[in-house]
Amino acid sequence: MPTPAQIDVIKQTVPVLQQHGETLTRHFYARMFEHNPEVKRYFNPAHQRSGGQQRALAGAILAYAQHIEDPSALAGAIEVIAQKHTSLTIQPEHYPIVGENLLASIQEVLGDAATDEILDAWAAAYGELAQVFIDREQAIYTQQREQQGWAGFKPFTVVRRQVESDNIVSLYLAPADGSTPPAHLPGQYVSIRLQDADGNTAMRNYSLSNAPGASAYRISVKRELGDNDVPDGDVSNRIHDGLAKGDRIELSPPCGAFTLELPAPAEKPLVFIAGGVGITPLISMAHAALNASASRPVTFVQAARHGGLRAFTSELEALARDYPNFELHTCFSEPREADLNDDNRVKGGELEADDLERWVGGWNATYYFCGPLPMMQSVDQMLEAKGVAADDRRYECFGPLQPLKA
């Protein structure tokens, strides 16, 4: 545990982290992958290329320094990261690797400004934070073994493949041993592990898009494209082009802190706002909410560029037919001619505050939203401006945790 003097030193480094945090984390990842290439498989290369991983770590280090006297303020973020770590089977022995490379990066980036006093203070602070993660992650592994029947990776078989839109395909996955998968919490994700022909291992997280308690897990994967629509995501494109019924992959147990709160207090209305493939955790939540209550109002807003990229159309329309308390609305930002008709549930254009207020009947609701970061920032700002409390604005980022405000 850092001493009071070391805490003061950590607090004094806040301005440096604000100015040079991302430079430090870029150096850290490059250094760690060079000196400890065995940990590289735990990281998504796309997040490294985009800078999202570096920005997320820089923000986390800064937040820890700012709250060094009251780490409990970071409990929510710690839980999100611990869940992600367990989905990838991070173990206690990985933390010294991170600590060594982080301290070395501080010294190498800051040069003479990285005094022994600063390095000792950050070594103590990192040791304390690492132990918090280790303890929580070991508790999650124990819970997985006791409640879900396994921890780590387990073989699953692709039992069905379903095209959901022009860019999303679903895989239905059942345990290879013939058992029934344990019910997940609506909103949770699994990590899949694949090997290529050369034996290289890749791990990726995908939300479970099926109703909890189904006979198979369902993941729904968007084909990632780069410039000029050239396939970019290694794993997503292997799933789209290579995985078929009967193939085997490995899954870790369901994880995640972005889950639907059930039962809900006083049946407060629920609103789900999905952008693109961000629909995957939300459609699972919608199934769970409707199965839990026949009276709680549920509004589902789906945003897509056009109808060809709208996933789960038939499934959502069936929910709208079968549940009187379920309302479905769609926004197409770049609608095709066939996408717009006399259906007043379909809008051409971006989602606006007036739309939500009309569809929900006010602002007193709990909102769950997921999609591209700019979309979530827009939704969060909209809800905050209308007085929706932070606890009723719940979201999940693709990949590394990022705040919706600068």
C-alpha cells in the first residue's frame, strides 16, 4: 500500500499524465509486446491500431492517480475490466509482467524526470491496484466454476449458422460434450478462442444475443471492413468466411458487468437504443425483460444505415406482435427507397430527442444503449440534457472501456 508521502507523489504526477499519458501507454504496449510477446494474444490488434487500447489505459491510469485516496470511486470501472480479464483467462502471473513494463516505460518516457521517488510511489500504487484485480478475478473464476460449471476455455460446436443482415452472421454454439449451457445474464458476453493454420491463437469477445436459458448460445458477428470496404477484422472475417455447422471453437463462460437489472423497481419503463451490431446484448435483454413481465413497458429503438444492415428484423417484429407491452421503432440514417413506407414506426434520419420523448411518453425510464462511440455520446448527452439520472443511463463500449465525456 502506498504511504501518505507516496500518495502525494502520485497526485503530483496527474498533470504529467494529462499531458503525456497516451505517449506513455503507446510506449508501454510496444515495449511489452517486444519484451513479453507471450501476452500479445490477449489483445485485439484492431484496438492497438486504432489507439483505443492506449487511450483507454491512459485514461485508467489518470483516473487511478486522481482517485488514489479513494479507489472505491473506481469500483464500476474495476468491475468492467476484471470481467474482461476473466473472459480472457488473465492470471496473477501476468500482473508482474505489466508492472515491470509500465515502470520501465515511465522511466524511459520521462527520462530524468522519473526520479526514484516517483518510480517507488508508482510501484507501490501498481502493486495495490494489481492485488485488487487479482482478488476480484479469482472470485469470478470461483463463481464460474460453482455456478456455471467451468472456468477457462471449453470446446463448443457450431450447431447452426444464420445470416442476420448484409454484414452480420449468427453462430449458435452448444457444448461439445452434449451438455446444456448454463443460462447467462442478459447483456453478458463470451470470449471465443480460435487457432489459425499456423497455430496462432486469437481471442475475441462477443455478446450473447439469444434469450437467456436457450439450448445453445448465440453470438452475432459483424464483418469488419477497412478502407474501401476491404475486409479488416481477422477473426470476424474468419467467422464469416470459414466457420460452418459442425466446426468447433472454444468459449470461456459468460462475463460482463453490462447486464439487465431484474426484477426492476416499480416496473419503471425500459428503453433499449441499439446502433448497428450494438443490438446484440440489447436483444438478449429485451427477451429477458419481456419474459419477466407482461406489463412493464419496453421500447426498442434500432438504428442502422439502411434496411440491408438491419439485423434481427423478423425476430424483433415477432416480439412486437407477441407482446402488447413491446414497442419497436427504427431509424435509418441513409435509407433506401424500399426502407421507408407508411409505417410510422420507421424514421428516415438520425434519432432525435423529440422522437424518444414521443415514443417513450416522457423521460422517466431506464435506458440501455450500445453502438458506435459517437452514437452513444450523442444519446448520453441527449438523456442528460433531459434530466435522466446517470444510474438510468447504462451503456457498454465495443472493446476497451471509454468514457462518454472527455
